[in-house]
Amino acid sequence: MAVNDIPLISFFQRVLDPLIVMGTLYLAALWFRAPFSGYLLVLMVLAFFIATAVYRHIDPYRTWRGGRTWAYARDTVFGWCVTIAVLWFLGSASGLRYYYDERVLLAWAVATPAILLAGPVAVRMLYSPARSREVRSVAIVGANDVGLKFAAVCERHPNLFMAVRGFFDDRTDDRHPPALRHPMLGKTRALVPYVREHGIKMIFISQPLSAQPRIRTLIDELQDTTASIYFLPDVYIFDLMQARFDNVGGMPVIAIRESPFMGLNSTVKRASDIVLASLFLLLLAPLMAAIAVAVRLESPGPAIFRQRRYGLYGEEIIVYKFRSMTVMENDQAVVQASRQDGRVTRIGRVLRRTSLDELPQFINVLQGRMSIVGPRPHAVAHNEQYRKLIKGYMLRHKVRPGITGWAQVNGLRGETATLDKMEARIQYDLDYLRNWSVWLDLWIILRTVKVVLSRENAY
């Protein structure tokens, strides 16, 4: 994405996209010669506000800014489906949908996402620097990891039409990174004369946040040039999770680490959990009753084992499972079940191998303690142990724990006997948080069925 696409993106988000939604409905009505009635005007206004709210929460342009075209298309289509679903619900509840020509509504529903997708691409082609073939000269202040990464991006994407001339840095030569592929043009005090002499078009400042006074001085000096100035924040040295630009009360902020379930995403996630958990409980109620009876008959003790686990935000919750052992460890020292574990009952071994012991957790989902898909909850004792050994371990608690998860469908199901295995599981959990989508949840559920049927790593 070119830097000057940012105001263009803002134009689409705030103005053009909502107008496309309204305009396409009007054109569909003209095409089928439907009268422009007050009902149609009401629908246009409702569509305008609902689509604006939905797309503000989904923010498909975040993926567009990141160059992820397919993800942008996916988010745009999904947002439109949500908009149509809301409008259909309102129309059915109020009876208004019977006042519209179904041909108009169908044409509008199909054409709108296509036009929404085509608009940014067409405008970018019209106003891209590629049309003028102007290659903009670039100077980077700061020969550090972020600066080098940006220079590599310019090289990797020639369609940006940005040529990096070199770096300015105050450090001595022996402190320059060995991967430096562009020339060092001098100290930062030499930047302004170089910009004037060579007509540099764009300057990117890659300095740590601690260098604010030096950056302020540099920007003041650059006011005597015509170069555009951009700041490359060093937030990328952190482990970014759902990172995005936002504002709080009009003040710009950068989200470095945030839960993926914010705004509309939270509603979608919770609604899908409730619907699926209710469906599974209805279908599996006879099986669960039979399992409960079998557990009680084989060994003394309750059919349901209540476990203390960490849930959302690291708060302690109670998780249900069918009891599969003769003991019920729930204290500060918990030994993970292993192959040929003598504590596991005969019924319990079958339940663990088929994952049927997890079925009561659908009740936890309805209670709001768990989700169907998410990082698997660990025993409190294990949490306290591994949070001290694995960096970022507690970040998995930024979401509700799940009955199944990304780690489990990637071969990390069951006992984690070594620190390496637990670290791998945590990396999959964090990867899930970075890349969550409804489609990823559905894919994990389908993969879970395959894993359970193949009985991988279960005992």
C-alpha cells in the first residue's frame, strides 16, 4: 500500500462506501422499474447507518492497508452479509420486507459487494503513482531493524514506486547492522542539506520513542524543505496482536496488543457459541445421560468433575468434564494424565480417547465461561508454573478458553510432557489470537472432528 493511499482509504470508509450501498439500491429499483416510494427511502437510510456501523467494527480496510487483498475481499463480503441479515431481521419483524420487490432486493444484495470491492481498486489504478511512473526518492533516518524492514518492503514491492537512496544514522560504523544493503549517507545533521541538494521526495524517520527531542529538532529543520515526512514507530519490536490504529476521544492511539473480540466481533463470536452449543446439547443429551450413568456405575464419585481453571482475563472459573479418573486432582499440584495412567478408569479411557469427557463444557459455553473454539484451559497449578517459564503465556487468557483450539488440531492435543511442547502449544494459541476470523473457527471445528475420529494423541 502506498503512503498516499491513507486519505483515499478514509474517503472510502466515511463517504463513498455508504453512498455505494444507497446508490446500488436506487439503481436496482430503476432497473426493474420499481416506484421510488417512502418504503424504499426508509430502506436506503437504514442500510446506510447499519452498513456504516458494521464496516466500522469489521474494518476491512485494515487488511487493505496491510496488502492482504483476499482478506479485504473476505471481510467486505462478510460485512455485507451481516448488514443484509440485520436488515432482513428488521424487515421480517416489522413486516416491511413484504412492501419491496424481491427482484430489486436480490439484485441489490448481489451487486453491492461487487461494487464495494471494485471501487477501491479502480480508484487506486486511476490515482496511483504508477500512472505517472514517477519514482519517489526516499531517505530513511535510522539504520535499525524497523528501517531495514521498511527498505526491504520498498524493494519487494516495486509498484510502490519508492526508491530508497540510503540511510542517515548517528551511530558509529561498527554499530550499523550487517544486513544493511543501502548506503549510509551520513549523520542526521547531514540530512537537510542532502534533501535540498538531491530533491528527496519522502523521508521516513525510524527512531526509538526515547528519541523524541531529537526527532522534534529534525522535523523543525525539515520544514525548510518540500519533502514529505513520515514516522516509522518502533512498536514493531513488540509482539503485535490484533494491532491497529485507533483513536480515543479524538486522540490517535496505536493498539499493540488487543483482544480480537472487540465490538461486532465479540457479538458474532458469542452468538455463534450460543447457537452451536445449544444445538450440540440438544443432539447429544441422550448420549450425555448414558455416559453419566456409566461413570457412576463403574467407580464411586460424581459423574461430573468440576475443575478450577483460568478463564477470560485470567479470572478463575469452574469447568465441567465427565469424570474419567478415580481421583479428582484440583489443587496446587496436578499431574497431567499420561499413557497407561493407572488413575484412569476403563470408561474414562474410552471417554478420553474419544474426547467425550469434554461434552459438559458446552454448558460452560452457554454460561459464558468458555467458547467452542479458543485456547484450551489448563489447570491452575500448570498456569502458575508455565507463566513463569514461557514468555507471553498469559496472553492466551485475553479470550475465553475453548473446548477445542488451533493447537489441538495441529497435533498438540493431550499431555505436554516437555517445556518445548507447551511452548509450541502457546505459540499456536497466540497465532489464533492474531489471525482470528469466523472462518478460522469453522475450519478448526471441522478439523477437530477429523482429529477426534482419528484419535490422535488421546488417551
